[in-house]
Amino acid sequence: MSSATRLVVKIGSSSVTGPDGAPAVDRLTRLAQEIAQLAASGTEVVVVSSGAVAAGWAAIGEGKPRPQTPAVLQAVSAVGQHRLMSTWADCFSLVGRTVGQVLLAPLDFADRQQYLHARQTLEQLLALGVIPVVNENDAVADDEIRFGDNDRLAALVAHLVGASRLVMLTDTPGLLTADPRLDAAASLIEEVTEFDRSLEAVAGGPSALGSGGMASKLAAARIATWSGVEAVIAPADLPGALAAIEIGDATVGTTFRARPASLSARKLWIAFARAASGRVHVDRGAAHALTTSGRSLLAPGVVAIEGAFDEGDAVEIIDEQGALVAKGLIRCGASEAAALVAQTEPSSDPVLVHRDDLVVLVGA
């Protein structure tokens, strides 16, 4: 992997497109210029771009309300993705840069070989001096197994390429003390060193054009920091924002400091990119064994099973106070797990979640 500084820049739908949903050429041209300047100074940049659905609907929607049906949205994204890439290609060509399209799906992060192939492709593009432009493969994504928003995808890409920083450009100055749509006195939070419920309370809901919003950006910042990547939420409309962030200007946007210890790619996937299908409630002894001793989760430490999960599904592990302790891939379905827990004298200590498939999330 290259020793050059690497930056992942995610640009949301509300910033990529204009009010009518068509690509915002003037803004993308300016961002292409700023990204090209960073690349010329030695920073390797990967772009994660939303906007395919918005661009597609602008082309064929005839002013009608945006559809909500997943199958229709997938078809619309197929129309918009090439329009979006064409605009990016035109904008970067003005500054002498070539772009390469990379469409990723959750399998590219869950499967080791797919993960390595995706990383190799991005590595080669960067080595060739090409600016990778990444998006989720919306047109063929399974609605039950997908990223759901490009903020989370961008955080995973930052880990994939070994980036030092993830910058999420949006239509607000950063994370504010309150939802600015409801409180005009909301002010910018310049730095976050740890996550708590108060941050989630001020994140607000999704944006009008995209599937994300501040809540998804906060979730992406959590993923990034847990993988050792600094994250910044910053305004897309501020000229020079990327250069200022790269030189450490803390007054631009909200900076989320990286954790000193990072998760592996697989455990990052389990912890943050795999939706939980159920919950396993454990007693104090089991919670202590998981969090301090690095143990697997055994049936005797479980007090309740919640949800209809299958073997291999992700489950959250909850302590006696109702707090999230860990998350992992369970080795049996819900009915079998419940039966194992109900045994008063099991012949052995059956493992429900092996420690290799488990991520401790105290403090997440």
C-alpha cells in the first residue's frame, strides 16, 4: 500500500445535484479543481459520490415526486449513474485528471477475496494517477443487503484504502448543537473525541434529496474513528474547505478524532456494516467475560433471546442494564439458541458467538 497521504471525500446528493436533481456542474467543477490541487501536492484522493438516483429522476421524472419503490429507484439509479459519472469526467478533464468508476456492494467488504480485489482495483487506479469515483451499485443491490447510504460506504472505503482522513461534504457547516431547521441558535461543534447519546439527539433526520442526513454521517464518523481514520463533516459550499482541512484548520467543519486502536476489516464489517437480526441478553458474568477477558459467548451466560435470527446472522449482545456490550455472528438460529439457553444441565458449554466473530462495543 502506498505511503502517500490518502483522503476519502464523500459528497452527498444535496451537494452533487441542484434543486432540480440534475448534477450541479459549477459546484462539481470547483470541487474537481480543489481535489486536483490536493492530488498535485501529493495527496491521493478517492471520491465517494452520491446523486445517481437524483440525477436519474431529473432526467426521466418529468417533475413528478421522487418514487419510493426500491425496484423503481434501482432502475432510476441506472439512468442517473452514467449521467453523474459523465459530469464528473467532464469536470476533472478541465483540470487534466481522469476518473475511474468503481461500484461497490456489501459483499465486497464481507468476503475476504472480494475485499482484496476491491482494494487492488482502487490501489491500481491511484497508482495510475486516476481519481476513483465510488458509489454503491444501486442498480443491482439487494434491498435487504445493502449499505443504505453512501456515508457508511465512504467510511468503509476509507478503511479499505488506508486513508488517514474521511471528509463528508454536506449542505451544513458540520455537526451543530441542535437541528438548524428547528433552532436558529444552533452552533457548530468543532471537535468530537467520543460518541454519546447527546450527539445522536442533535443529528436530526434524513435530507430531502438523499438517504442519509446528519444521523448517517454521525454513524459513518463512528465507523471511521473505530477503524483509526479521522472524520470531518464540512460544508460543500465553502471554497477551499478541503485544503484547509488537510492542513489542520480545526475551524472548518466538525472533526471526529480517530481511536488509537483500530478494528480489522472483518470486525469493522460485523460491528457497523452488518444489520443486527436480533438481540442476546446476558448476565453480569458473561458481560464481564466478553469485555475484559476476550471470551466467546456461551449459552450459560445468556438470560434471554430476542428476535427471529438464523445461523450466521449478526446479533447485538445486551447487558443487564440494557446497554450494548458487543455484536457478533451467531452460530445457530433463534429457536436452537433458546433451547440451548433453557438447558439446566448442558453436557458442554455451547458457543453461541465465537470470539473471532465478536466485536466488543462498549463505548461505541
